[in-house]
Amino acid sequence: MNEISFQPFVIGVAGGSGSGKSTVSQQVLASFGADMVSVVMQDDYYRDQSDLAPDVRRRQNYDHPDAFDWPLLIQHVQALRNGETIAMPVYDFTIDNRSDRTIAVKPAPVIVIEGLFALYDADLRDLMSLKIFVDTASDVRFIRRMQRDIAERGRTVESIVGQYLETVRPMHKQFIEPTKRHADVILPHGANMPAVDVITTKVASVIGQLQRGQLQPP
């Protein structure tokens, strides 16, 4: 365990698939570096499905909150806040299951939690210092999702459209969109640069206070 004399600043970044969550997270990381910012990807905390046949895995609803391993995610965020390095799982979307690899994520002054349901769970929200919802038009999100799934996950157009109509769209309306009410900041046009600049300015202020020893553990 690393000794820390302050409570890390935890940022939750939520929003629909293809909304621009990763743009916000990666801009914060790029602005301050890995020594200052650790990113936890909720996409890697889908439940382990080794007990299911490949065809059964493919049919699961990955846009429902129950698809995620919430206890492990919350445990890992708590560990980072306590100054502990975690072994973040790595999810392989080409096989619809966790891979055998993990990624060592070290504690840092700023911790970013990025995911569809980053603001869904009350216990996870309680660990956050700043809650952000990236709000982007549905047609833009769909196009981005299609481009990503074809390029990175080996999906066909037909399978992407079918999944969007069957689970992505209804689950977004039922579970993701309502989490906007928990946000401290809503980015109304996706990850636009003026909005991202506001976020990075806030993070810079927090890091400055941490370095000056002005932020103490609660």
C-alpha cells in the first residue's frame, strides 16, 4: 500500500454508448499524466462469463446494469482511494468474456471512473468528488458505436443494428438517461472542447491544492 496524506479526487464520467466519455477521460489523463491521473474503465468490469457457452454469452444484455460486477468495481475504487494498486480486469469483447490479462492501476491524486453506468450505483457515487454526464444526440452516438464495433470488435452492421434496437436504445432510456439527475456537471453537446477545458481547469485546481497540502482526508 502507498502512503497517502490526502483523499484522492474521484471523477465519475457517465453517458450513453458513443457519447464521448472516453474523450473526456483521455483529455484529463493527457493534460496531467499517469502520475496524477488513474482511469478505471467500467467496460472492463462486465461479469466473468466463463461458465457460459460462447453463443449464450453473445445473447446477453450488455446494456443492463446487471451485466456488471459491481462489488469488484466498488472494491477496486475503494482500494485506489486507500492508496492501493489494483489489478483491473481486461474484458475481451471479441469473445464476450474477461481475458486472462489484468492491468495494474496505481493510486493517483485524481481517479477517473468512466462508463455507461458510472453514476448509476449509489455506493459508487458516494465515492465520487465530481459527477459528470456526457450528453450527446442519439444519432451521433449510434454512428460512433457502429464505427467502433466494426473496427475494434469485429461486429457486423446487422448485429450492431439489431443490438441497438433490442437493448441499447431501450436500456439507455430506462437506465442511463435518468442518471443525469445525479450529475454535478452535464456536458450538453458531448465532449466539446470548451466543456472539457472547464473540467481540466477544475482538475488543475484540485491537483494544485493537493500539492500544497490544502486538501486533507475527511
